Amino acid sequence: MVEVNVNDSSDLDSALNEAIEAIKDAASRHQTGIMVTRVGAGRYIVRAHPAVPYGLTRQQHL
């Protein structure tokens, strides 16, 4: 699991892409997809998640 915090929206895409890259190995090992969850303004959690089919990335907002 990787937590992403950004103050400037122009940094969001690159920060999320870096986090997804960091999680790819774990997702591959466990044959799961990746879930990106917005938990607040500029705050995201990126993790391998069994509810996401292998090879996919999904986003949810809390």
C-alpha cells in the first residue's frame, strides 16, 4: 500500500503513476488489480486489491 499526498493538482498524475508503478509487483505476485482510493483532498491510497481483476486499475472515492 502506498499513500499519495499532493498539494498541487498539477502533481497528481505523476504522483499516482509513481505509486501504481511501486504496487505493480505486489499486484502481479497476488494476481490482483490495483485500487486507487481518494480519501480526501489531495490524498490517495494505492494498493493491490483482490476485488479488482488482474491487469486492471480502478478508482474509488470515499
